[in-house]
Amino acid sequence: MDLLLFARIKKYINEVINSDSFNNLESILQSIVYLTDGTIPISPIISVYVSNPTENMKYLFDISAFNNLTNKTVTFELHIAMPSTPVALEFPGNVEWINSPDMSAGDFTYCLVFRSMDGGGSWQGNLAYSYGGAQ
């Protein structure tokens, strides 16, 4: 790579990092909320939730923190740490699964991603990955 091009790229990256929209990496950091029940308090500042169900769990997507979701997309992750004896999980009826996730194995953590294109009226759910189990 020639030095002039490298210098331009470096200058651009520094301008982006120092801009108000980037705000010193704050825009890529995500808060994690550890759920104590099945209510997921979907928020403009939280996009990762962790659930450790010990018994059958019914999840509810609470979007009441948003004032106006017109023309907005909402996306969040839900990490479910399944106990060694798997429990039944129930999701809202307005979730359409992109892939029918099999979360029947115990001692696994399942990462689900949910997205709504219509302000929370309907959701697409997807099992992004899982890890754990007997090694």
C-alpha cells in the first residue's frame, strides 16, 4: 500500500473516531441486562439480554420504553443458558422463526437474535449460535 493512501486512510479513521457520532467507542459498546424473569425490557440503550431459566419460561417483549417506533428497526440478542435438565421456553406468538431452533440440549448457551421491522408488531427470531455441552 502506498504511503499516501495509508495516510489518507489513517486520517479518515481518526476523524471518524473523534467525531461526535462515534463518541470514543461508546457507539459500539453494548450494555447487558441479566433477566430475573421472562420480561425483556427492550430499550434504546440495551441490546443484549441474558436469561438463566431454572424452570419453564415464558418470554415477553416489553417495548414500552420506546416513544415512537415508526420507521424504526429494533434488534436485540437473548442469550439463554439452558440448565443441565432442559426447561420449556415459550416466546410471543408474533415471533416468526427464520430457523426452527432446537434448544433441547442441556448445559448449552443459545444466542437468539430478534428483529422487528414494524415497531414491535411482529418479530423475526433466529438462533445465531450455541455453545457448551459435554466437551
